Amino acid sequence: MSHADLTLVVPAYNERDNVRPFLDELSRALAGRDERIEVLFVDDGGSDGTWDEVVAVARSWDDGRVVVRGMSFSRNFGKEAAMLAGLEAARGDCLCIIDADLQQPPAVALEMYDLLLASPEYECVAACQRERRQGGPVGALSSAFYRLLGSASGMEVLQDASDFRVFRRCVADAIVSLPEYHRFSKGLFAWVGFRTLPFPYVPEERRAGKSAWGLRGLVSYAWEGIVSFSTAPLHAVLAFGIVCAVLALAMLLVTVVKRVALGVDTPGYATIVTLILFFGGAQLVAIGLVGEYVARTYVQSKRRPVYLVRDSVSSETSDDEPEGGETR
């Protein structure tokens, strides 16, 4: 299959027990359809034998409607790198980013694909969670993040949109052309624009394994998105510094007036110590924030590849030779 109608890009980190069920679900969803489908698993350097399972499935696969391909990273580079690798290697006219854990069912991906084909005025269909499985503070913080990212970056960011989306080749080419080392896909899709149709859906339960995303990881991911697509934190620090300077000047004037006009002494040992500690901490925060942006510039200047491929496999050819890393 030199090309496909639809490529499913499937990042997989420690998803051994979900590889075969994913393909079984896809085969059932394809009943009565005749599209040429490519499934591209990207093993992100996991340790549970995910790559061995992908190789075994690809070499024994006999469903002529679907080509199973896979690539394995030399180490764990992260989901963003896995998505980029999949977009670069995909051969489909349309592409879909979908998780391997079956919380995003292949049948829903095909519904989104049909909707995209029926809507030529759109280039992308993005799945938006109708109701979140994370309850309480985590769900509220996730929703608030999308609003914050949109307002801080000046981009139109779909509320509660995930990486789960189906899009045309032109969108994939635009995403791949962006040279960032620190990548944040939700922001990248918003930045390149293109007309996007929201698709409400409810995620299923994870079929097997444990999610790699905890609260700490989600907070770090959110911070990555804000810093990658906005200089608002720097503006906020500048505004805070101006406010503090104005307040300090006002306090100085009040102290002078009380001393000169009223003869009132202003004992301030505790106040002075408190202010020194407060402004010292604020200065360290400001320096650290500036350092965050400088560090990103430093890493980007090295021009290292986003990922390196250790091995690859395909169900249609002897495509098992190791490949080089990302070379843009």
C-alpha cells in the first residue's frame, strides 16, 4: 500500500496489552467499509514489551484492509515526539491521532473521518470531551487551562479539545513544518489555524494498563503549553514589579509625611525584614521565569533531533531496517 485513505497514528508507551485489542476493535469498526487504513504504532521507548508485541502483530497480520506499521524510539522521548514521528511517516490522505488505550475508540475515529469527508469546508475534526472522567479539582483545572491558554496566547483554542482528531494532509504538513523542539500539540494545532469542527464525545474506560498522566504530569504539561505559546508570564512579572515599585514609593511618602509633619516615628524592624524576604523571593521567581525562556532558547539552539528511531516494522513489506532520527 503506497498510500492510505486514513492513517491512524498511535503513540504507545507501555501499552503491550492494548495493541491487539486496538486492532480487533478497528477490524470490527471497519465491517462493511472499503477504505485503505494504515495503523502506525509509535513505541515511545517503553519497558513492558510493547515493541515486541507490535512486531509480532505486524508480522502475522492478514487483514487486507489494514496495513500495520510500527517504529520504536531509541529511548523515551515523550508523546509529543511520538506524534511528530507518526505525522512524518504517515502515508494517508487523512490522518488521525489516537491513543492506544481504547479510551478513544477506533469506531469514533471513523465517525470523525466520515464527518470530515462530508464537510469539505473543514480541514480538521477535533474530539472535545463532552464530560470529563477526571472529577473534582483536576477536571476544573483542565477546563480552566484551555481558557487560560487561549487568553494568554491570543489564539482560538477549542475548549476541552484533546489530541484525538482527524485532519487532512495539509494540516499534517503544516504541523510537521514547525521547527520547535519543545512541542505542545494543542497549541500547534491552534497556531496553524485551519477550519476545525468540534466533535463531542465521551471517553471510554482504559482497556488495560495504567495511565502515565498524574496530577504532577498534567500541571507540568499545562506549564509547558503556557510557556511555549505565550510571553504573558513575563508581562505579569513586569506588571507586578511596577505595582510593587508604586506601592513602595507611596509607603515612603507616607513615612516621610508622618515623620516631618506629625513627628511620628515609624518603627519597622519586622516590616523591613518581611519586605526584604518578600521582594527577595519575588526577584528569584522573576529570574527563574526569565531563565525558563532562556533555557528553551538554549536547547533549541542545539538543533538536536526531536526523536531517534531504533527500529521499524511493517505488515506489508520487510520494512524492518533501523531508521535514522528526525532530520529537519
